[in-house]
Amino acid sequence: MPQTDLPAFDRATAVTRTEAGGLVAELDPGWDVGGGILNGGYLLSVVGRAALLESPHPHPVAVSASYLRAPAAGPATLTVVPGAAGRTLAHSLVTLADAAGPALTVTVTTATLGTDAPQWSEPTPDAPPVEECVSIAEHRDLAPPGVPVPGLSLRVDTRLDPATAGWAFGRPSREPRLRAWMRFTDGREPDPLALLTFADALPPTSFALGDLGWAPTVQLQVLVRALPAPGWCLVEARSSEIAGGWLDEDYRIWDSTGRLVAQSRQLARSPRRR
Amino acid sequence: MPQTDLPAFDRATAVTRTEAGGLVAELDPGWDVGGGILNGGYLLSVVGRAALLESPHPHPVAVSASYLRAPAAGPATLTVVPGAAGRTLAHSLVTLADAAGPALTVTVTTATLGTDAPQWSEPTPDAPPVEECVSIAEHRDLAPPGVPVPGLSLRVDTRLDPATAGWAFGRPSREPRLRAWMRFTDGREPDPLALLTFADALPPTSFALGDLGWAPTVQLQVLVRALPAPGWCLVEARSSEIAGGWLDEDYRIWDSTGRLVAQSRQLARSPRRR
């Protein structure tokens, strides 16, 4: 039975156990990146939730997914094979499948995260205040002509630093880098499962260069480093190399206190030019 | 039958098919990081070789491994479960196990790499010439007192940039960053399988801070971006955060022409202080 009082993210990522003991989810068509394709980070949050149901530890700390193909919205099954588990951490292998077969193969490591002050941390980048940034959902110029705003942008409030939003105003950058404030539109506070979605929620870094095509994720690793404080997260994505039909996207996510709370890296196919 | 004319790396990572059709390897005790623990990158090269035997494509491009436990040197089995495969890329899931059970669970994506000039690439860092750098194998100060030089350092010739070698001379840095030239000691040229080893072959980044303990890898992702040119590779590792008993290590590897050829990121447990 749907729990309509839950925040949108928790409803859309809910995983339930069937009477036979299996895990199932209802993939929500509202978390798409356009063209009916569900966001890879959203799918990873569903997988993370399934892994936690079978883990002795409460948080995902390292999650690596191979994206075999884009699953359809609707019913999905989640198969969790527990691996080695100890006092500090536990491993598992999770497969997300829809009616057409496996879509994601994911290795998940769970543990208990804290908010301990880091022994060492990179400096947090500067970003202008949220109110000076550009809302992807509100700013129609950010969608390529004729393309509706993706569902993901309506559910994850994404405010681009104007310094990395030039591509939306006909002034592409020479650097594949995007930076934005991010939170759920309904005010649901961030947690480790939310960070799995945020870690793939910006447009492809190649957008910064003016290349407004979809860049399908091939393999994505997310590390969650600490429990995020309430409020906006700052999310930065950049590429090290775009070559031979491939690009990497490297994310770092800081919470509202400036603490690094997650990192991700993905290999994606270069955008198909429109 | 051992092929003694092969370079050390190819002998140590050889994977053979049994009459029953299974894949086996003989993990070589000579690729340890001290205390009989085999290097995680070395193990990944063995896994990569197994994946290629079952793949329609010749190169590993994305490899993510969960390290369940340290396998013993000696006989190991490799189980490859093919996933989706297409004209551009193929996925598989590989398990490396020794007599005590599974040790690594690895998702592997294979494809065909080239040497096409990048459309975009980060600048290559400066490093002094190899002959001005510090050999880890030759420089005894680099091993903690009473600890023999690990086998890995004898087989992978590693020359630290003096700017990141202060820790070996009682002058630890404030930044967890290491940079070194790297090649196989016997002159075997780099290729994508070799890059899987190089992507975990530096000491832990916490060594730079003077913290000379082992940092066991929990999960490691390696992306191979291009076929490396012959000669020395430049390998840089740095951490974004050390906190709560965890650290990340982020590697970038450039070939002798200055081309970015691989990237990796791992989550590891912070060193146990000696």
C-alpha cells in the first residue's frame, strides 16, 4: 500500500519484501532524465535501500554499479547476495531487474557513518549563495529546444553556479565542469541514500562545453564519506578526459557545513550529438 | 607448465582454462605489499585477464572490485558470469576465490581502446626526470624499520618525485599526495592490464603525512582511458578526505607521452598505527 505521507524520494525508492521473501520496488517514471530514461543515481538509491534491508550495518559507504541497460519504469526485483560481513563493514552484490531481465549489477559495502571531524580534508570550493544561482527546473533555456524539463530536475532542486551555467546562455565554457546547490524540492533532508542520487543528478559535464546530448552511464562508483547535515548540498562534477567516445565524470558533494560527504566517478559514453 | 620466457607480470597474472572449462590462476607471493598480503592492483590484473578470456572485446575499460578478504598466494579460481554484451562494450561479473572462499567480487566492462587524441583533457602535472626521483626499492629509508621491501616494489620500479617523498626523510607533508614514475622492473611495457596494477601500486597516500601503516582496500574502481605508449608512466595519488577510520585514494596515470591513460578511486580503511 503506498505511503502517501512519505517524501517523494522515499516513496519512489521504497523497497518491500514479498510474502515469498523477495525484494521488489516500483520504479517511478517521474525520476527520468528525458526520453523515459530513469536517472542512474535514482536507480542506485533503490539498490542501496535493498542492500540495507539485508545488511547488519545502516549506511552504504561504497557502491559500484554496472549499467547493463536502462530499466523501464514499473515493477522491478532486487536480488541481494550477501558477501563477507564483519563488525566494521559488510559486502553484498545486488542485481536490479525489470521484466526484460537484469539492468544493474552493483557491489555494495555498508558500514556505520558518523560526523567526526576529518583528520584531513580538501578545501571546499567557493560558490555564490543559492539565490544567485540558476534553477534548472525554472530556467527553460537549460533544456535543449523541444525537450521537456526532465522529471529529475523537478524533484531535485538544482541551482547552477552562474560561473558554470554559460552553456545555457549561448556561452559554452572551455572546461567540462558543473557546480550546483542541490536538495530535494519537497524539503526532504539529505542522507546517505539521497547522496547516491545526487552523485549522478547534474547534467553531463559535456553540457558545459555546449554539447547538449545524453551521456549514458556505463559504470558508476559512489563513496559516501559522512552523514550530511540538513540543508543544501554543493555538488561539483568535472571530467578529466573526453576521448574516443568516452568521458569520465567525477563528483564531489559537500553538505551545508562545507563537509565533504560523498564522491563519485563514472565512465559514460560521450553524448550523441543532436 | 610455466612459461619462463614471459615477463614476470604476465607469468604472475596468467589465467588458464582447466579441462573442465573453469579458469584458474596461481597467485604469486612475489607481488605482496608486506606481511604476505598480495597487492590489490595485482589481483585486479588477474581478474581482468580472466574477464578478457570470456569477452568479445580486448580491453578492460571499467573495473570495480569489492575486496572481501585478502586471498592467500597459491591456487585461485576465477568465475566469470557474462552480462549484457553489445558491439561497443560488454559487462561481466568476476569472482576470485582461493581455498577459503571468495576474496574479490568484481564488475568488469570491456571494450576496444584506442590512442585517438582526446577531445578534452586535464593538464598533465609536472614531474622531475626519472633519474632525479627516489627509488622505493633502492631507498631503504622508505620501508618502516624492520620491514623488508615488499615484493611489489621489486617488480614495479617506482621512482617517487622528491616533492612527495619527504616522509621518507623525516619531513612528512601536510598533504596526502604521492607522485611517481612507474614501470615494470624487467622492462615489460605497459598495457591496460598493467594499468590495473599501477592503479593501486603506490604506498597509501597517508604515508605522505608520515603515517606508515597499511591501508587495506575496501572497494576500488579503475577506468582505463587509452592504450598507453611504451615507457614510464607517471602516477599520482591523492586523498580528498581522511575521516572516521576511512580514506579515499584517487589515482591518475599518464603515459610517457603525457596522455591520461587511467584513473582509479578506492575507499580504504585508515592505516593502523604501528
